[in-house]
Amino acid sequence: MPKVKLDAAFCLTAGCKPGSKRTDYYDTGTIGFVLECHSSGTTTYTFRYQDPYGKLKQRRIAPYGDISFAEAQKIARKWRAEVIMGGDPAAQKAEKKAILTYNELADQHLAYVKTYSRNPSNTDSILRVHLRPKWGGKRLDEITTPEVAKWLGELRHSGKAPATVEKIRVTFNRSFELALRWQTPGVKLNPVRGIQRPKIENARDRFLSSAEAARLLKAADASLNPQLGSIVRLLLLTGARKRELLEARWEDVDIERRAWFIPTSKTGKSRYVPLSQAALDVIEKLPRFKGCPWLLPNPATRKPYTDIKHPWETARAAAGLGGLHIHDLRHSAASFMINAGIDLFAVGKVLGHADHQSTMRYSHLANDTLLAAVEAGAAKMYL
């Protein structure tokens, strides 16, 4: 273990001693600064020290020739100062190497979503199509708020739907929130959290009139899909979401109590939907398939429909209602109830809204009912 005064001239001519595989030259000026000379001819600057637990550790500085002697010495002195202050240069390197790429975090994010979500494919799609291509190869500590804000801004101006960009932002934000919760190395803050979310005006106000509903039902009854007429009727009569109805089971329909139990919904809560006589009439006429638990299955597979897009588009075109979304049937159900004089609170309960704000979007439809109320009050006042 030779101890010498290392300098540029010594390092230039130093070599491995004959008969040895490696010779280490320890600097007398900077404790821990070592020049390693190997019998293979390679020479390396290294730094050796004891960590706070007294364990001998080593961290390579650089191969001889990659940096100058002065630069190697400067690094050794910097690390020596860190050791004196209780630091651990090798641990810092190990921690840096342990920092995940966003692709690795995305894998963990998706695996977590699969433990509770009924439809993890939504998250998978956002990760696969938008987030992985842009950020997948970056280490988590390399992703900064200005970069993310700039990228989201570019997406908004690229013609993408505002709601799509918002889904991307929410998913990206969720990735880093999970990383913080899991104390993932390299993640000290969420670079997405501080980005201002623009206000999105994407609420639709499309409601069917009675005449339009009649045309749509006639077209649905004529569909090649034998269940479409019943699906459209029940969506209009219950205000349920499409997926809630397509995944409804016979065991959840109580004819006596005139109620349909929905175990899970978009809000994550179960609820009961009251069934009108008209809805019961539709249900009682539905075909039943032996051993099939579903209320409205695909007759060919005896499983819930995964998609009714084609028959729906054909029926709405036949009814002259191009642009009508199937979710608009839910809005129309609310419209029919409100125009019949039902108050907003009751409508919200039927629809399963998590808060009154969701129901308030229909408040303008209640204007006729409210006018009738003030007219009745005025009439009583002047009796």
C-alpha cells in the first residue's frame, strides 16, 4: 500500500508493480485519494473512505486520461469534505442509480390501478398512448414542472380535445402522487401538481323532445340488434349510465319493490334506481336465457355487450338525430322528470349524482315549474 504525493507527473509514469495484479498509490495530501494501476495497463482515480457506520467503501472517480489530475483531485477533496460532515458519496451514487424511469413508475401505477379499478384499460390507454412515448425514458428526478407545463400547453394547442388533455394531466399527476406515497427514490415533489388547470366547458345540453324520443325508439326497435330498443327505453326511463345498464343482472332487479340495485357506479357508490311501471313493462318483456345472469346480454354470446356503437349510430341516423350521444339519453331522462314538476333534489337522487353541483346543470329546465310556483303564490296573496 504505497503512500506517495500524487501529482500529474507521478500519475503519468506510474504503473503496476511487477508480479502484482494491481498496485494502489495512496495520496499523502488528500486522505482517501487513490491511483489504481492494473497489470492490464488500465489506471483509475478512486476515492476510499469509511462510511458513518465504519464500513470501508470506495467510489470510482474516473479512468486516467478521461479527466485531468487536477479535476480528479478536486472531486476527491469534495468527497472527503462530505465524509467529514457525515456524508456517504457511494450511497449518493447508489441512490441516483435507484431512481426509476417514468416507464417503471407507469408499470407500478397500472399494477396498482388493476387492484381496485373495474376498467384499468382507461389508465393503460393514457399511459401507453400519451405519457410513455413522451416521458417513459426519463428518470423521475429529470421531469420538471416547467417541462410538463410546456408540454401540456402544446397538447392544448395541438387540436386535442380539452377533456383528453385533462385526462392526461390527471393521470400524470396521479403517477407522481403515488410515487410520493410510496417514497419512491428521486421523487421529492410532484412536478404536475403546481400546474394550473384551465377551465373546461364541455358540458352538453342536448335533450330529446317527446317527438324526438318517439322517433329514436321506433328506429331502435327496427335495429338488427334485438336488444337495442329495450336498452334505449330503459336508459330514457331510468336515467342510468350505459355501462350500468349493460352490466345489470336479473338478481339486482326487485319487481315487487319496483327497484333496481346498482352495486357500483361511476361515483364508486351503490344505489337503488326506482322503476316506473313503464320500465317494469319493458323488463318483464325481456327474453331470459338459461344460465345467463345478465338483464340485457348479447343473445349470441350471453355476455354483456362490450360496445353498441354501430347499432346506436344506425338508429340515431334513421331517426334524423345525427350527433346525439348515447349519454344524452341520461340528460333527456332528467329533462323529462324536471319538466314533469319533479324537484332537482329528487332528480339528482334518481341519477345517482354524488353532489348537487352535478344536478344544478339542469336547473334552467325547471324554470316552468318555478314560474308555476310563484304564480300560485301570487294567486293566493291576492285572494
